Amino acid sequence: MNVRHMTTAAIVVATATAAQWSAAAEGAAIGEGMGVLTIAFLALGAIVIIAQVIPAMVIFGSMLVELFSPKRAKMGDEKKADPAV
């Protein structure tokens, strides 16, 4: 980063800091309410949770179907059912 970019960055930071101090001096609340990035972050979190709930419900439903379905004889179990034969 050259000197010109560093000077520009320093001016931007100083201006933003001065604006915040003047807003605080007037009694205005700094950062009152939720900003756009906060809402976007919360929306992303909600999307991730929904994306995980859908496959979880599919797996849970298939587990319930297997638990409450009539038992089927597996292949090879009919030979082992009666050892006396």
C-alpha cells in the first residue's frame, strides 16, 4: 500500500470517527436498530437452519416407517428359523 492510499484511508477513518463523536454529542444513539448486515447475517443463519431441518425430517420419517412397519424376514433368515429341521 503506498502513501497515497494510506493517507486516503486515514482521512476516511478520521471523518467517520468525527461523525460518530458529533452524533454522540447530540444525544443520538449510535447504531440504533439493526443494520442491513445484521439482517443479512440473521437471514443466512435461518437459511442454514432450514437447510439442515429438511433432510433431518426425511431421515426421521424413514426411521419411523421402519420402526412401525411389519417385520419382514430377511434373506437367509427362513433357513435359520428352525434349527431342528
